[in-house]
Amino acid sequence: MGSDPDDHAPPVPGFPGIRLARTPRLTYAKGMEVVRLGKKGQLSLPKAVLQRLGLTGEALLLVDVTPEGGILLRPAGIYPIELYSQARVKQFLAEDRVTRQEARRVRRRTRSSG
């Protein structure tokens, strides 16, 4: 009984005494990790994968589906955005104004170089 491959087959839930026959063994490329998708569609990335990518547990990721049906995760670049008030916009515009003296100097240089 010990040499039969079916002896080591997993039992079928809800059917005591019944086991699956010759369950195929799946192999994956070197470095690949297997994760389980949770009931709510969540998954946990293995610690080794997070470390290889330099990600922390609360990192934001972009999710995409490849044409081949694969799932692609990419770290999302999140950058702070400053919203400017009208007063701040006026300050920027005032700082960017060209004085009459600067305008004359620019006109002279562009005429002489053209």
C-alpha cells in the first residue's frame, strides 16, 4: 500500500474515504513564489519578494493584466502635489516679471547675435 501514488493523494473535502487520483505536480521557474488569493481577492506577497524589490508592507502598487493573461504589479510613484492659492500664483508671476532694464539687455543681445 505504501508504493501506490494514490496513497499520498489528498482527501476530497466533504467526502470521507475518497482521495484524488494522481494529482499533477506543478513546477515553477527558479525564483518564483506561489501565493494564495484570499476570499476577498487579497493576496500577500512573500517577504523575500518584498525585500528583493525594496518594498515595505504598505507600498502602493499599480496592477495591470498582460495580453497573455498574467498579472503585472509595479511600484506606484506617488508624489506630493501643491495646490496654489491665487495669492501664491500672483507671487510666482511677480517673481517672473522682467524689468525694463532686463528687457533692453535681452533685446540688445538678440539683435547683435542675429
